[in-house]
Amino acid sequence: MRWDKERFAVIERVTRTLERRNMVARGDAVLVAVSGGADSLVLLDVLVQVAGARGLILSVVHVDHGLRPESGREAEFVKEVASRYGLPCRVIPVRVGGGPGGERLSPEEAAREARYAAFREEMERTGASRLATGHTADDRVETFLLRLITGAGPRGLGSIPPVRGPYIRPLIDVWRHEVLAYAESLPFQPLQDPTNLDLSIPRNLVRHAVLPYLEERFPAVKRVLLREAETLAGLWEVLDREAGEAEARALREGETGLELCLQELEGMPPAVRRELLARALRRLGLDPTCELIEELWEKLGPTREGNPSIHLGSGMQAWREYGRLVLGPEPAPSAVEEVLIPGEGVYRLPGTGLGLKVELLPREGDALPWEGDEGGSCRAWLDADLLSFPL
């Protein structure tokens, strides 16, 4: 294995990243996700180099999605690499399908869901406290740009977080070209995933076409975008904390659903209010789109009169009630009793609070009784010649 200053520089930067971002503690058991590509192989090698000084206990996990004929060979390659380092390795085959509850996901999203489910399973089995993945600074820039284009809100524009719960990204401050240079010093050849060149996949389009185009005109664009992602991630932390405090103060479980005090909502900064409404929608299992959040406030906010309501989808609705915004299940439709109409008269319709007046009007010549009278929403004209009592 060749050692050079570039390799030392990457190890030193990862060491600083581990410390500055509090990724690991002494003695942590770290599960390293290895696909066989350059990023994950470099990640594994770097962690092997720094593990001794920090007392880290490493093991390897490889997820076999079974999507390509060569996936079995890739799994064997990863096991061979792990054995070279003297590390235990587990290969987990997964079945890639749709999301939970039949949710529609892209093939990439479905594969990611299956992969992380396997990671969680292996962490629980081994007792690992951390799961390390090979995301780089380039991945963070690409994700930021993708989310900026497709819309992700303040939560998503921070891009890939360096640390998210037990998941850590030790290479997040290392650029891809540095990873590739490091990989040349390794005693094994990284695997190439042919789907990484498929420009029909949005991330590949950003990586191979959009960013190179931007770099030709703005050479520092990747560093600028990375800095913006870092800034927005910091702002999200503040907003997340503020929204958490607002949630504890203004959101409660009521008898019919989640209740929010409209007066409290009105006094909040708009960004905090939007995030609080998004949290309420997520608690109901709904997708908090920007459009839905805006509709909620526009139609049910304190400036609206009466007690309007809107359908949220998936059997949920939102309505105003005594100074509160309530989000909960739509009420089951009331059973309406059948009413027999034996003739003219006034009848009550049980369960509706409504009455019905039935009246026969004579035809006067060729003129029809309803001509010139549309009747509005509470009156209907029927042709008696086509009907017969009882109705």
C-alpha cells in the first residue's frame, strides 16, 4: 500500500472532522457501510488508520440489493476486502420494493429505504452505536442543488447532515477528486457501478452535466454551494429548536384531533409557524407540502370568518373551532333514515336537522311553474307527471 502526502492529508482532515463534529467517542463500535466503490473503500481504510488511537471497534456491512447480475460478485469482493483488514463482514440481501403502505418511491429512493432498514437491523444485531457511510463534500453539494431545484424547504436545504442520529459521514469534508486519488494507493481496485453514468437519474445528471457546466463559468461554485448548505444547516438547527419550543407550547392532543391555538400561531414568526404546521401534518401521517401549509393558514387562519374546514386527504381534515385550529380524522358520515313522502306536506329529515316541503303546483297554459325561478340551492322543481306518491 502506497503512502503519500495526499493520503496523509485526507486522514488528517477526517481526524479533524471526527473531532470537530463529535462523530465518535472512545470505544464506540462503528459499523462501516461498504459498497465496493471508491468512496466506501477509502472510508474503510481511513477508519482503520484512525481506529487504534480512538479505541474504535470496526465491522463491515454490505447490502446486496440484487438489482444487477454482478451484485453477488460485488458482495464477495467486499468480504475479501474486510478479511484483508481482519474485520468481520456481513452481507445482507434485501428486496427493493415500494414504500411502506404502498407509497410510491423512485427506484433510488426504494433502494435507499431498503438499505437503511438493513443498516438498522445490523446495528441492533451487533450493538454498534455508529454507522459510517462514504458521503463526500461532492455528495453534499449535489444533494443541495437537487433539493434547491425540486424544493425541499429549510429542513432539506441543509443537504446531507454530517451526523444524523447514529449515522456519521467521516468523508463529508473531503472532495471526490481527493477520494479518487487516495483510492489509487489502495491494494485493490474499486468497483464501478454502471448506473452511476445513467443521466436519466437526476443525481447523475447534476453530477456529470449540471455541475461541470456551472464550474466552467463559476470555478468556485462547488465551494460556494457547500458553504451555503452549511449555513442553511445551521439556520435549520435554530428553526428546529424554535419550532420544538412552539410545539410544546401551542400544540396539544384534543378529543377530536391535534389542536393549535390560533392566537399563538398568529404571533409566531412565519417560518416557525410553517414548521409547526408541518409537524402537525406529519403527526397525522400526511406529507406537509408547501402548498398544503399555505392553504391551511390562508383558509383557516384568524382573519377568516366563521368556522371553515378543508380536506387534507387520507381521511383527514382541518377546521376552526373556538379560537383553535384542529387537525384530525374526518367524521364518519351520518346514517340518514329513509323518509316516506305520502303526499304534499312538510317533513323532517332525521339526522340532518333539515326539513322538506313538498307542494304540487298546477300548470298554467303552456307556461311551466319554474320558468324564471331557478330556485337557488334550497329548491328543486320536478315534473309531477313523471312521479307518483308515495315517494
